[in-house]
Amino acid sequence: MRLDSKPVYRKVISPWYDSEPLCVSIIVLMAGVFLFACAGISVAGDHPVWSAYLWVPIILAILSAWVLFTTSLRLFRRMMDKRSDESRL
């Protein structure tokens, strides 16, 4: 008889870098980075000397928004999974 690879009684252990407190802190940090990048876009757009470097805060804003989106989506899915698990009991 083979052992079940996913037994019902075992709780899934998520790695430390995927824990809820760390995801929340990443969301807060990336929101700050996004606001910093928006300020950089504003400053670089106002001064013609720095307009050549406008691409740096734009890329920073895009990347921080992407991390914000994916981490928020991960937390949302985890909350929905918890809610569906609780409703089954």
C-alpha cells in the first residue's frame, strides 16, 4: 500500500518568506517605494536637466507596483482559502 502524498491531517507549512506578517510588511514597504517613485517622477518631470533620467523613477514605480499587486493577490487568495476551509467545517 502506498502512502498518500497529501494526507488530510497535515497542515501545509509555508516558508518564512511567505508568511502573512512578512507579506504585509512587503506591501507597506512597496507602497512607500511607489510613493517615492511618484515623487521622483514629479521632480524629474519639472526640471529639464533631470528629464533624461525620468526612466529611473518610472521603472521603480512599475516594479514596486508589480510587487505590491502580486503580494496583495497572494494574501487575498490565502484569505479566501482560509475562509473556504472554515466554511467546510
